[in-house]
Amino acid sequence: MVRAMTVLVLAAAFAAVPAKALCQADEEAAVMAVVEAMFDAMRAGDSTAFRAVLHPSATGASAFVREGEPTLAREASLEGFVQAVGTPHDQVWDERIWDAEVRIDGLLATVWTPYAFYLGEELSHCGVDAFQLFKGQDGWKVFHIADTRRREGCEVPGD
């Protein structure tokens, strides 16, 4: 009898592990879907679709070197960037990412990923994107975007 109970307890424990892992994988996929939707909107020049993945109070920051000095440029609102996305361009704005790392704890998610930004087919710059997302009643939304930017030393897979 004790042996049968032990087997049942162990079976239940092992059955719960994949369900939890599956749930985490589903959440990670949902977070990445938001990030990919943002880049799809950027490529399409669709500011409405871009705005749809952002939290209303979304902010941004970029870290780069300007004239030999470390610089942090902060955006209290991404509205200017959203409008720039929707402004017609001669070339497609194409930000490509790879090796994304997703971390989730409850209602907070972080995505850390290298990227390369192309104007049309020409590499403009590269760096790392760091996205902060919040899960509210309407799902995951980006509330902060930070990036690094450089024009040299870009190691892009497949180039």
C-alpha cells in the first residue's frame, strides 16, 4: 500500500513538471510574439500596429558613444519614434534579432537580444535590445525599450 502511494505521488509530481514548463514556454512565446509584432510593424511602416504593442507610458533609452564620450539618450515617451515608424521611408526599416533571452516573473518580462538594424539591405548599426514588458488585462505590452548602438564590430549571423 505504501509503495502504491509512493508511486502515485511520484507520478503526480512528474506529471506537474511538464505542465509548468509548458506554461512557461507559452508565456515566453507570448512575450516574443509581442517583440516580433513590433518589428513587423516597423518593417511595414505601420505606426498603429507598432503602438498596439506598447504600454501607453512606454519609455526608451539608448546607450552609445558620441564624439568619444559615453552617452545615454533617454526618451520620456516613444510617441516620436512611433510617428517616425509610420512616416513613409525610401527604405524598409528592418531590425533583425537572434539569440533572444526571455526572463519572466509574474507580470514582468525582460527580453535581451542582439540585433542588427538595416536600412533596406544595408546594415546601419547593431547592438543589444533590452525590452521590459508588463502583462496587464490586455496581455503583454512593452513599457521600456533600451538599446546599445554601434556601427563597428557588428557580428551578424549569416553575414
